[in-house]
Amino acid sequence: MTTRQRSIGIIVISLIVGAMIGTLLGDILGMTLPDGVVKELFLRSVTLSLGPTTVDLLIMNFTLGFSFKLNFSGIIGLGVAYYLLRYFR
């Protein structure tokens, strides 16, 4: 095992951040484009969600949930993050 290996947590966080940045840039780009197929490509997204789940602890209640939105540019951002992780070993 080399000292330059990355933990799985850093890899997952890097990929998620790459997808988030790509999705954000895609939404911004999609808002600036005129109506048409290209705009639809950038604005169409898939939402992955978990929850909501309510936890009752008798003295307090809280709700937990998680949602992740991914579009075409988010996939490109995921690919760029993967490439950067491979390049900067």
C-alpha cells in the first residue's frame, strides 16, 4: 500500500462535488439558452431521493431526507472530476 493512495471518502466526495458543480453550470447555461432541443438537454434532470423519514424521540420530532439532482452537464462534471482524480495521483 502506497502513501499516496486516497481514501474512498475523498474519492466519493470529489465525484459528488464534480457532479454538483456540473449540474449548477448546466442549469445556469440552460437558463441563458434560447428555447429548443439544446436547452431541453441541459435542463432535463433526474432526481435521486431518499426519504423523507420522520424520527420521533418523544420529546422532539425531526425529518430526515436527501435528494440529488443530476443532469447532462452534471454527468460531464462527474467525468471531469474522475479524470482529475486519475490525473493528480
